[in-house]
Amino acid sequence: MPSPVAPVRRAQVTSLTTVTSSQLAALASYTEFARAAYCPPSIVQGWQCGEACQAVPGFQVSLTGGDGNAIQYYYVGLADLTDLDIPMENLDPTLFPGVDDTVQVHSGFANEHAQSASIILNEVRSLISRYGATSVTLVGHSLGGALAELDCMFMALNLPPNVPIKGVTYGTPRVGNPAWATLLDVTISDFQRINNEKDIIPIVPGRSWGFSHVMGEVHIIQPNDAVECPGDDDATDSQCTIMTVPNIFEGNILNHLGPYQGIYIGSIYCT
């Protein structure tokens, strides 16, 4: 077993950086995994969810769950490769041991996450034990993206330190306060949150409510044209989301579904 590696702060992007076509193309499989999370467990089990499942063949589903209402759909497997609750709360110390009480997250997201966190963790531990899996990747879109962000920290605190954690989210709302953003930035060295054009979801809940994004924004300005933005939630370049969509009235909710490099995400795209 490799020696435990101490958390390393994610390399900060100090200025606006153009994302290459090959870097964008490399995100496609994560986009398809996020898309598949909208499909009911009955077709995800067996990996028969249409285009999304066909795009990433070889994925072995070991656990599915959720009802799409009270509990979001989720799935766990091996790969070859309530939003209106504005109040924030401290993280549950039984799920997030050792986290300082200055760290707060969206109450609705925290409550949603708690419903399936232990089930998913047990399955991940089982896969690591049975198959020798060496890393864990969390993917999600919209609310699923917020849950994936929480799960990145949850897994980092509850799995052996030598298991790398990666996060890729799409159209994710703000999850917690600046202390939360700093904690995730310090703990998760490989995290990207992809925003599409003028999607309004990434600008809520507002910063005036005390919320802040984590680092890692990739902003798709238009197909085949994207940039990586510096900082957490304070990029000042006109091509980053915080400047492109200054308020919900100047955004476009249809951009929330995509296209993310030609891929649309949502339950209507499950076949």
C-alpha cells in the first residue's frame, strides 16, 4: 500500500486560462456519468440507460438507489477509466469527523446528503476491498453536483488517506460558506465544476446569503470554447460565470441542461 499522502491545496489558477479542445474532450465521460444519474435505477442497474450508458461502456454498477423525489437517484460502481432551504448548518460530526464548526453548508443539501451517505460509503469501501480500486470519483449535475461536492469531503474524511478523491460537477449551486470552500480547496486536490454559458444555477444561493463556491470553475462560453477561472467565487474576468451572469435575470435556465460539449443532461434524455 502506498504511504498516506497529506492533503495538498489544489493548484490555483492565477489568471484566466483557455481550456484546450483535448481537455474539454476529456470531460465527456464524466458528463455522461452525470447524465446517467437522472435515469431511474431500474435501467441504470445493468447499465441500460441509453446514450449515456452506451457512451461509457464497461462500467459495472454495484448499487443503485433513490426514488427521484425524497431521495435523489444515485449509483455506485467500477469504471475502466429541496434547494429552497436557504439556512446553513454545521456538518454532522458523525459523517464529517473533525471539521471545525466555522464550516457551514446549505441545510437542504446536507439533509439530502445524509439520507444516502452511509449507504454509498459502505459500497465504496466494499468495492475497494473486493476489487482493489485505487481512487474514487464523484460526479453530479445540479443538486447532484452539490451532493457530489459534499461527498468529496465525506469520502476524504472516511476513506484511507492513500485513496485519491476526484470531483467533477456540472451546473452546481453554491454549497456552503467561505470556510467550506477553503476546507474543500485544501482537502481535494482534483476538483472541477463545469458551468455552461449563462446557466443561472451556479449563481445561487447568492453570495449575499453568505455562500461561496469552491475553486475549479471551467466555464463553457460556447461549444468548443471554454476557460478555467481563478479563485473560488471572486473571478473578475468577463468570461467567468460570476461576471457573465451577474443576476438570474441576465441568465438562461435552458443552458443548465447543456450542451456540455454536445451532451445534454436531464431525465428527459434517459432512453
